[in-house]
Amino acid sequence: EVYKSGMPAYYGGRLSSIIDVTQKEGNLKKYEFDGSVGLLFSKFTLQGPIKKDKCSFILSGRGTYVDLLIQPFLSKKHQLKGVKFYFYDLNAKFNIIINDKHRLYFGAYYGRDRYGYKSKSGATQINFIWANAMASARWNYIISPRLFLNTSFTFSHYDFSTAMAMDVYQFKLMSTVEECALKSELTYLPNPKHNLRFGVHYIFHLMRPNEYDVKAGEQTNLSLPVSAPYYAHELGIYASDEWDIAKWLKVNVGLRYSHFEHVGAFTRYIIDDRDMIVDSIVYKPGEIIKQYNRVEPRLNMRFQVAKYTSIKASATLNYQYLHQIPMPTISLPVDVWMPSTELLKPQTCMQLSLGVYQNFYKNMFEAYIDGYYKKMYNLAEYKDGLSFSALMMNPDQMYTYGDGYSTGVEFFFRKSKGRFTGFVGYTLSYTKRSFAELNNGEPFYAKYDRRHDVSINLSYEILRNKLTASLIWVYATGNAMTVPLGFYLFNGSMVQEYSKR
């Protein structure tokens, strides 16, 4: 499920979109295997009962090998010669039926992506690696036909690394995020048209935003400080009411209370106006350094103005305590994650959306036009003109803070019945930021500003249930970036000179 606006209260810690992914459950009756082998990637799924009607499993995986297939066909001078690109992921889930009221689920996921480039001479090499791991356990308790309790524990690990080498110089940046979470939610259904949800969600964060490894030749290893981990607790308590009040009116109203605290062990460096460290404050393990308390109201409404026509409107206030810090002067994926601290305030977003939805010919066709506006506060970006000494600071002392907005409109048309199906979507959007210390205080387009986004997905069933032809075409505006105009020497150091962003 994708929530692009009107996020319900049972989702938190995000400013805008949510993609809710639920793993399939294994077949309790019989064993099944299916898979496919393609030019770009292959995949498989194996599922079946461990004990019939009581316990089942499902195991699936996929991987690509496109780089291995194309390399033999490329000339030595081709720009893609030496490129490495692959991904793979594995999913597993176990489903145990204890009795009519109790069920247990255990799930796991691991995925890894890599992109690498090596120049023809071998002097320049770049490698990007992303990896995600997740494990979960969930207990489902049917208290009564109208009352359900779901309690889950999850562990997740994300790590990202960038390794670059040019001649004798080598640079590596690593960033990791680990989370342990416990969530319990009570769902009450007074009637089929009314759904009440109450829950509590706790997360422990352990983050290492950036660790560096720099070498200059075989004998020289530059000594850089090891990035101390950040520890934080996040708590969310929510209530959500989804109600078909009348045939023409459906509402989803909710309220979420969120609490976040940055805790020790941690060392806060005190810097002067020249960005030199002059003192430090040491916090003990578990000691509260900074805490935030926020209330987040959510409202989503649908008005049925005709049999096949509806209007949807939403207004939400969201807080996000984890920051993704972009590097606008480079169009490579080297952004890092940081928790909120005493300097790095929680991001805030007020979002409004309004859309008109129309179905045609007994729901064979559907179309909508949906517009949105988001105002965001407490955004963070790197300061301009950081020197090598900045690596000695706390990471949040390298940032400057500002606000931003995002607005756009989406057009969508889908045919969902018949032998010929598919959809066409187009989004026009603008995203700007304003920082007093950047770009002379003038607003500028964010790194992820994406003006145009087009998606076309068409399928035709040539032989029913046997042969289908499909066509997919995607176009999107690229990332915005600012390149240096030149360089100059200052006190023996090379400084980059940039234009406006």
C-alpha cells in the first residue's frame, strides 16, 4: 500500500510518503514452486506446509546479473566497460497457527545492491554498496470477532559505503543505522463501516552517520576521528478512527503523540567562531541530552458527489526525527542519516492535498487529478566552505538549517478490465529550500526537486492466461546539483568556488 498524502495516525516518523510492504504467507495445504529466468534478473518462490493446516513457510529470492552478461559484448573503449551493477534479496516467513485465537509469524529479509566503476587505466575506481537486513516476530490475538491485538518486535540494519580511489589516494565513507522496535496495536470494529485503532510504538535507534578511512599511498594513512555512535529513543502513541459516516462521506481522523530523546554515551564538542574545538561535554550512557514532545493531528476525508465521482481532501501535521542530509554539490548517492539532537531539530511538515477521482464504464476506467502542498521546517544541509578540520567536529555542527516547500499535481488514468490494460501517470512538481547561510539567503531548488515524472505501463493478453505482451516506459527529471566554477589556493589549501545553487 502506498500513502502519498493523508497519512493515518498509525504511521509516524515520516514527513510525507509511506510504502507499507506485507510479506505473503506460505501455503498451508500443499508445496508450490515457481520462478523465472530472464536476461536482466531471475527469481524464485518456494512455499508449503511444515505441518498441514498448522504451520507453513515461504522462501523467495531474486538477483540480477546484467553486468556479467553485457561485459563480453562491449568494446574496450565503451563507457560501460568495467561497470559493476547488481542486486539481490532474500525473503523468508513462517506462519504458525496455535489455535483459533492465536497466530505467530516470523519473518526475515536481506538485500544488497552494488554499483561500481573502474576506468580503462584502472587508476580511478568507485564502489557504492547498500545493504538492508530485517528480522521480525508478530503475535496476532483474536480477542473477539470485533477486537484484535497485534504485537510485533522488529530488528533492522542498514549500511551504506562509498569507496573511491584515484591514483594513490583512497577515500571511504561508511554510514549505518540500526533499530529495535516494539509495537502493539488494538483494532476494534463496532460494525463493518467503522474501524478504530489504538497503539503504541517504541524504537531504539543506534546510528553511525559517517565513518571515514583515508589513505594517500601505501605508507600514509591519514588519522581521522572514529564517528561515535548516536543513541536515541522514539515513542509514538496513537488513536485512529476510520468511519463511513454516510454513503457520501468517509473520514479518517487521528491523533498521534510522539516523543524523542537523544541519550548518551556522547561527547559534545564546543567550537569557537573559527570552527576550532575549545572544550567538550561528556554525557554518561543513558543520560538524556535532549528530548522533544510533539502532537500530530491527521484528517483524511472522501466526499461521494456522484455515483462514480468523489473528492478526496487531507490535512496532516507530521514530525520526522531522523534526517537524511543531502550533499548538493555532488550527484552521487552519498547522503547520510542523522538523528535529532540539541542542534538538529525535528523536521516538521504541514501537508494539504485535494483530488478529484472519477470512474467510467462500470469501473473499467479510473482517472484522477490530485494536487498537494507541503511546507517543511527544520531542514538541514551541509554548510558552505567546510574545511578538513570540520571532520573533527560533531556531524551536526557541520550543518546549517532552513525551511522549504514542495507543491505539485498528479494526473493518472488506468484501464483495469479487458484484454488490454494499463495506466498512464504524470506528475509536475516543484521543491524549493531557503537557508539564511546558503545561496546568499535566496531560495534554491532542492537536490531531489523533480520537475517531471512520467510512467506508462501497458499490457495486452494475446492468448488468455498464456501469452501477454507488456510495455513499460518511464521518464523523470534528474537530480539537481551545483558544480564548482573553479579553484583557488588559500593558506596552502585548495578551495572550490561555486556559483549560485
